[in-house]
Amino acid sequence: MPTVHLLDYVAGNVRSLANAIEKLGYTIEWIRDPKDIEHAESLILPGVGHFGHCMTQFSQGGYLGPIRKHIDSGKPFLGICVGLQALFEGSAENPNIPGLAIIPGKLLRFDDQNKSVPHIGWNSAATSARDSAKARSFYGLRDTSKYYYVHAYAVPYEEGLFERHGWTVATAKYGDEIFVGAIGRDNILATQFHPEKSGIAGLRLLKAFLEGRRWEAWGDGSRLDNSQGLTRRVIACLDVRTNDQGDLVVTKGDQYDVRERSEGQIRNLGKPVDMARKYYEQGSDEITFLNITSFRNCPIADLPMLEILRRTSENVFVPLTIGGGIRETVDTDGTKVSALEVATLYFKSGADKVSIGSDAVIAAEEYFAKGKLLSGKTAIETISAAYGNQAVVVSVDPKRIYVESPDATNHHIIRTKYPGPRGEEYCWYQCTIKGGREGRDMDVHQLVTAVEAMGAGEILLNCIDKDGSNSGFDLELIHDVKSSIRIPVISSSGAGHPAHFEEVFQQTSTDAALGAGMFHRGEYTVRNVKDYLAARGFLVRHFEDEL
């Protein structure tokens, strides 16, 4: 089989990229020494995280010269995410560190005044290479397809600037900002999005690059899609644990109670890998695994969740998030293992993001106790520093505490439309740990602002009161959290009908919405939800549109 050379410099989830390339019938050779680059025919440079950190890694490792030499030789080169950013002159993320300056321009941070940053989700990559009779596809890119982006910095698009130098550009729009989604010329192709996480559309681009098909006729003008912009993300969540027989199963409970009330057995809704693939094929924009079993007596390197990620990422080409157990721990042989090392194992096994729960609450308590000073040692800070804040999700499990008046508590309160059991018109949201079993003297406003300061890139916002209720999301909670922070929020807990997704997207500024039980029980599919949203004018991504 033909060989593709992949530069591995500990750049996050390169396992998924390797899986995608192997899925297309190619073998991978890893470049771990600059001298290996001269033997590469097709070279791919992936990347996540900080521009400066990555460029420093390239420079200190002696890779910059060989990379430039490979590009100058005319051999195929593909840069992904930070691999694209490295080709430009520099980035506002690290102004003193230069890029390769192969393409003119610098990266700027997105304006976060009216939208969440990082930019996370499925967006366009629309090219202008067309005429009145037909559209031409640049490396398989299609205006009707959506691609997965996750970044805070981008290259602003100026009409004609790149084209004058012979570059073909595909753009995306986030809010009012239009930026470079992909760019190519001669032997060079670079994407700000992650093709390996962009489903069939992303695989099509990788295949076209590896086969050297820069241009091909596709469709006609009637199929061109001008609906650029970020789609509404619909996410499937799988709670995974061992049942009483010791098998890993997907389960779901009411307010976190996962045992059948009649029999007392762990509720078994299916096998994690099989269900993840099913949701991928239904069009789920992401898959989230929440590990709710500790695996205390299992060696770190043999954690069952690592195997689930490895197997899932072989056939599921959308982002995978793993939560549970991302903390400093002690291995079975007595070796101390940092949270960063645990996260690295998950990234190498196929995860794109890690979710931190109870430990985030403890870290936030310490943050406030020290006068809002960052220690630099928490799991959020260390993982974010190494892999970028887009790789760190904080899972929040709040519950309502009703009070009679605003001065009845020192916590951040809201006036609710849904009075408490004694007619209370006010409430605050108490943060919990240990799967909702233990409340803490911290409100949700305090927690989300603290973890944003630490470097979290996204909030998975659960609600104990709504969990398993099938009554819809807690819109008041979502609105309160969204008004407190700039980073994206995934709304969770309470979805029981497609109309609940319409309601949360219509009435709040949430960035994504998550479903679990309604999908697991087969009451509705992800496709049902997206069809419902699309029929009501929401921009969504459909799996079938990528074919």
C-alpha cells in the first residue's frame, strides 16, 4: 500500500488522523527525526494547541528547515489546523514567534463580544472557483458540506489578497468575520478545520489530496450553497460503566441513579462502541463518553476506556470527548501519574477533548481561596497549556437551591419563573461533586468564571434537577451561565423530544445541545432531531449531505 509520512510532535489526537488515512488504504510512517522528512513523498503536518508552542517545538526539534525544503521541492504537503497557521507570517497568539511566511498574512483572535471563543463546531469551506455552468471542487471541498473547526485564532480573508499570489481559498464565516478555512497552491494544501474529524466530507478531502486530485468537476450552479456559518451542534452522550456482570455498558439514570428500580440491576442500554458508530451514522456532530466507573484496580495503561476510544476512532470520524478520571492518580504499581499524563493517554487513543468534573470544583475552590490566583498546576491549566484550551471541557453538575429573597444567600441568584416548594421566587445553582452526591458551597457562576480563567475551552452544562425528566433543558440556568462567560456552552440534561432542541436554540445562545436517554431508548434518532430543526430554519449538518 502507498505510504504517507506524518510528523508526530505530540500534537494532540494524531491517532484519529492516522485512522482516517489508513481507512483510505494508506500506510503511515511516523516522522520522529528531521532527517526522515527527506524520504517523505507526501508529508502531513497536523497540530493543535498554541501557535508559539508548536512553532517552538518545530524549531527546537530541527524540523523547520526540512519542512521548508520538502515544500520547495514540489512534493505534496498538507497542513492541518496549527499546520495551516505555521505557513503564515505569524499569529497574535504569540506575536514574537514567526511562522514560515510561505503565505502572506497573520492570524488574529476572533472577536468574542458577540460570540463564543474558541470557534468550535461545523462550518463551511466555500471556494469561489466556479462559473455559471458548473462548480469545480478543490480537493473535494463542496459548498454544501460542513467541516469541523476548533480554534480561537484565524486568518482574516481579504478578497483578492491571496488569489493575486496564485492561492485558491475556501472561506468560512463566524459571526461577522470571514476567515480562511482552507488554502492551497501547487503542491500545498492547508486546512484550518480537521478533515479527520469532518466525517465523510473530511475523508473525501484527504483522499483527493493523497491521490493528487486538486480539481474536479462537481455539480452545477444550482447546487451551490450560500448558507455559510456555524451549524447547530447536536451531540450524543454515552454514560459508560461496568454492570454487575463486569461488562462495559452504556447506561442512563434519573438524577444519576442508573439502577433499574424493579430489579436493582445496572441499566444496560447497549455496547459503547456499537452505539457510538450508530450515532455517527445518524449524523451526531460529536460523541461524548462519560466514564462513571472508577476502575481503581486497573493499571492506567490498560484502562477499558482507552480501548473504547481506540476502537471507536477507527470508524467514527467526528470529535470524541472522554470524561471521568482525568485527574492526578497513583498507578497500581505505586507510580504517581499526573492529570496531564492521563489526558495524554486518552488523546493518543483517539480522544479530541477531555472533560473534567469534580476536580474542577475543587480547583475552583482553591482558586478563590487564594484570591483568584492561578497555580499553574491544576489539571485544567496543565492540559490546556499543552494541548490548547479547546481540548479541555469542564462538566458542571449544578442543582437548584431555592431562597425566599436575594439577601438570603451570598451566592449568585436568579429570579425564577418556576417557584420553589414554598413559593420561593429566587434560587441559586449549587455545584456538586461525586456524580451529584455531594453539594459544595459554590455556585455555578463562580465555577464557570473560575475554570474559564484557568484555561477551560468549553462548558458541558448539566442539571441534576432536569436529568432524566424528559421535560426540556433548564433555560434559566443556560442563560445565566452564557451571560457569565465567553467560552462555548453545551446544554445537557432534560431533552426528551426534538422540540426541546428547538426551544434551547431559539430561547438561549447555547452553542450546542446534548441528548442521551431519548436516543438510547430509540424514541428519537439524531437524524429526527436534525430534520426537525432544519424544517424550522436552523442550520444543521446532515450525514447524508456529505455523500
